[in-house]
Amino acid sequence: MFIIFYSFFVCYLFIATPIQIILNKNNKKFILINLIIYTAFSGIIHTIVFVFYGNSNPLQSSIFYSMILCSSVVFWFIDSLFSKTMDK
């Protein structure tokens, strides 16, 4: 379980950080388009990790979709909160 968590963390670190920097140029927070962008990139990351760990077709798993949605919402929410407090 820890290996899977570490894999997702490393993937998010290298992929989501540049996206976060680009999206935070706008001063508005809690924008739904940002959530959609995070969801799309989360889907890409989860697909890569699921296939890497031997799941040949992750699109048939309901866990796959729930992980994408949960991780993108959490990342979007925390990003919006921290960037809002950093602006002050």
C-alpha cells in the first residue's frame, strides 16, 4: 500500500506542480475549470500507475474512477485554500 501511495505522490509531484503554477496565475480561487483540468491529469496519472502495477484494463474498475475523482477534488480544494491564504 505504501508503494502505491509513494508512486502516486511522485507522479503528482512532477506533473501537478507545473500545472498548479500555471493555473495559479489567475487570482480567482475555486474555479471549476481548474477542477476539470486536475481531473484530466489525475486520470492520466492513475492510468499510468494502474497499468504499471499490472492492471491491464483499469477502465473497468470502479475504484479507478473513485480514486481519480477523490484525488483531483482533494488536490483542487487544498490548492485553492493554500493559494488563497498565500495571497494575503
